[in-house]
Amino acid sequence: MRTVDEWWVAARVRQAWRHAVAWALLGVALLAAAAGPGAYVPERVAAERAFLEAKPCRVDGREPARADCLRTIRGTVWSAGSARNGRTTVFRVELKPPVPAPADRPLDLDAHGDLSELIEPGDTVEVTTWRDVRVAVGHDGVRETLPGLPDEDAAVLVGLTLVCVWSAVLALLAAFGSARRARRLTAGRPVAPRVRFGVAKAVGVVAVPIGTAILAGRLWDTWAAVVMTVIVSALVAVPATITALNWDRDADPLAPSGTEHETDVEPSRAP
């Protein structure tokens, strides 16, 4: 018959193994999710390279609509004014039809940009396009680059892939920790962590990569932000993991050299 303590230990062992399996499945699922955006990275990198190397189209306009050159479409402003794009206020410009695509769609410019003070209905503007992407809008020598350019897609997908991979690594580490906990419980050894998950671990695991990404994104371009996030995260994660494994390793309870174990038997007294 098992004692109450043995039943309690067995229940904790089963719970630890269930946690290990759950964390492992989550890690595998996150790795599979990382393969999704990661599969499109080469295609987006090729599109980014083609966009950055694009030259202005020929004046005669014989290139196809999706040619890898920068087209200039001139049009007359039909309406221009402030508008709402979600929660953001933009300066929306619409050109008088007929205008070839993609300039036939409304152009959302910076509400506080120079063009918002210059463009008025009836003005002529120049819309630079690449394939079916609006690149920039110009008027009277002033030019504004539009958001959502092809050179941003690859870095965004790489960032999503890194988030999934980073989360998968954390889940697999948690699976390893749960399995280790189950083995130590089975062997009757202590399992209490030296540093419980709290603010300290959360800052190192979550806040450091996110803070690095935000800071790098403000200081450099998108690709530099991705690279710096990977480097700083690795510099934090690798030493921290090695230190944690070494710190939590069982130390042999060796007595200091030159000391003797005391005995509970009192020395006999001489009569």
C-alpha cells in the first residue's frame, strides 16, 4: 500500500510530465508557425532587391504595367483634405479620372507633411509607382514617400519568424524544465527553483527582446533593427541559459578539507 506522501509525489510527477508534453507540443507548433512567414522571406527579399535596383521607366512608356521600373503617373487633383484612416488622420488626395492603376486609388499622405500645405484641387501631381505599388507623390518640387514599400516586407516577415522561433525556444526550455522536475520528484530530490518566474525572469525573457527591437527600430532602419534584436537577444539568452544550468546543477556535499564529522557520543570521562 502506498502512503499519502507517495500518492502525493506520484500525482506531482504525473502533473510535471503533462506539463512537459504540453510545453513540447507548444514549442513544435510555434516552430511550425515560424515556417509560414519564413517560407515567404526569399520571395520578399527578391522583390526588395528588384525594387531597390529599379530604374525609371522609358519615356515612351512601352514597358508593361508590372515592369521592374519606376513609372511616373501625372494626374489632376480632384479632391484633397483631411480624412480618417482607422485612428489616424491623413491628408487624402484623389485624382480626377481616368488615371491608370494604381494611382486611381486614394492617396493617404502625412497630415502634417509639406504636401498637405501645398496640394489643392486642380493641381497636377506626380505619382511614382513600381509594379502595382505607389512609391511616392510629388508636387512643385516637393516629394513624399508613401508607407508600405516593398523593402519593408522581408524585414517584417523575418521579425515574425524570429518571434515564433524565440517563443518556441522558451516553450522547449519549459518542457525540459518540467521533465527535469518530474525526474527529480521520482528520485526524491528537491525541485524548488532557485529563482522563481517573476519580474526578474520576465524582464530577461520578454522585455529585453521587445525593448531592443523598439529601440533599434527608432535608431536604425528595419533590417538593422532585426539584426540588432537577434544579436542582443543571443547575448542575453545564451549566457543566461548557461549560467542558470550551471547554477542549478547539483553540487556534491563535500565537507571542507581538514575537518572531521562530529559524533553525538560523548567522550568517556576518566573515573
